[in-house]
Amino acid sequence: MSTKTAKGNFFEDFQVGQELVHATPRTLTQGDVALYVALTGSRFVPQSSAAFARSIGLDGAPVDDFLTFHVVFGKTVPDVSLNAVANLGYAQGRFHRLVSPGTTLSSTSTVIGLKENSNKETGTVYVKTTGRDENGSLVLDYCRWVMVRKRDTASPAPTPVVPDLPAVVAPEALVVPTGLNLDSFDTALSGSPIFGMITRWARRSIMSTA
């Protein structure tokens, strides 16, 4: 007997082009940040030190990007993958802006592909998910595909649609945070001297968007 309070969507419930608005918006707090750091041990220096973040042109210490991703992703689970057998892959993940404590995040997904599996018991669902802040500004987006159970193995298969997703995100497609200036980036404080290549890429990107 199922103990789920919500049944979620099965493979038959998805249609290509379908828009899914995920509940519920979540305001990130300093408490969320502190708990996340305590659980993960994250030590990226701009996210750890407001003073360091300001020294490289940011307004203050942003929320860890992975915390932002996990909040946006987590909102999709009841609608996309509650009945999933497995998460199969991710593609085209991009962060479009930094998030500060006090930002409210919400998630929506668009179904971009469907393909029933040969066992007739499951199918692969492809979605593109976007996370936005309280002003509607795009924070991040990504694609993922999951293997989802069918409600009825006898139900007819949809016309297969498999999106053509790139294997990597091109460097020029990555978004450089507004105001970022790496001239004073202290590699001793960051804990990593391996920074030259990243610095050169970021400077080129900043110049190309100026």
C-alpha cells in the first residue's frame, strides 16, 4: 500500500510542450546558508566571506550555487520524478545570476521529450527547468531526463521525441556575474593557486559583454 500523500505524474501524464508550475516558492535565509555549509563543508571563498566577495566586485557573499540548484531542483520532484525509477542525465545547466539571502526562488519545467522504453513499463521524460527570483529574473536553467513508471503498461506509447542536447556547455555561453573583477582575487585566501586559466576566461568574457 502506498504511503505517498501525492501520487505524482506517471509517464502517461506528460505531453511534449506541457508546462509544469512547481510548488512552492522558497525564500532562502541565512539559516539555510548556515545549515547547508554545516552539512556539506562548502568552502568556496566568495560564498564564505562577504569581505572577499566585495573585494572582487560583488555586493556581498552570494548563496552557494549548489544550494540554489538544489532548491530549484527540489521543487520539481513532486511533478517530474516522484514516480521515477532513476535520474538518467543532465545537460545545458547554466547559472544566470548570483542569489543573495532573502531571494525567493520558484521553479517551472517544460516537457521537451518523451520516449517509452522497450519494457513498456517505463518511459523517459525530458524536461527543461528554469529557476527564477521574486522579480521573475532568470537565475538558472538546465535540462534533465528521468525514467518514469507508467500507470498502465497497456496504455499506448506516445510518438517518440528525443531532444538533441549538447554534451557540454560552451564556455562562451556561461554567464559572468555582474560587477565581477578578478584583478584582486587572492589565491592564498581562496586555497587554490590553480586559477590562471579561469582568470583569463573570465576577463575575456567580461570584456566581451562590456
